[in-house]
Amino acid sequence: MNWGKALGYGIVLYAIMFLLGSVLMFGPKLTGNTFGIAMIVASVIILWLAARMYKLSSLNQGAQVGAVWLVVEAVLDYVVLAQMFNKGSLSIYSWSLLTGYALIVIVPALVGAMAKK
């Protein structure tokens, strides 16, 4: 696994999801469960596309890359959302965010498992 590539993709994925979340929150003003579901659907699509672009070749590689992306996402969520915007409150950790964290590992692993050998 190329660690630099995985970290780079993780940072770009975070930026894309942060921007999308901001647009959904402040554009159509989605909140609560509606916002959570919209972000989960968008996450699956974006993760699928990113995993395909990464050219994963196996379930194991997909799970490893997904784990790196998860660490990047979790650290940036904590630093940006919890510390900067919520003054250290952990209230950002909702069911939808935790589901999104699981999908960050599951989707690349599935893409890797479906790769043609």
C-alpha cells in the first residue's frame, strides 16, 4: 500500500465531504436525520468513486486503505468539528457520523473485493 497516496486521498475525501456537508447544511438547510441520510448516501457514492480511482486490487488492500481514510477522517473531524466549531463538545458524534465512519472502511473493502484479478 502506498501510504502517501492513501493519506492524500483521505485528506481530499475529507475536504469533499466537508464542502458537501456545508452546502447541504446552508443551502437547502438540511438538518437532523434528513441531513444524516443525505450525507450517508453521498458518502457511499463518493467513497465508491474514490476507491475505484485508487485502483484497489483486493479486499485486504481495500480494508487497509479504508482504515487509513478512517483515521484521517476521524482526526480531522475531531480537530475541525469538535475542537474548532463545537469548543471540544463531542456532540458531533451522531448515529450518521458513526455510520459514515463504518462505511469509510466497508466501501473500499467491497470495491477491492470486487476487483478483477
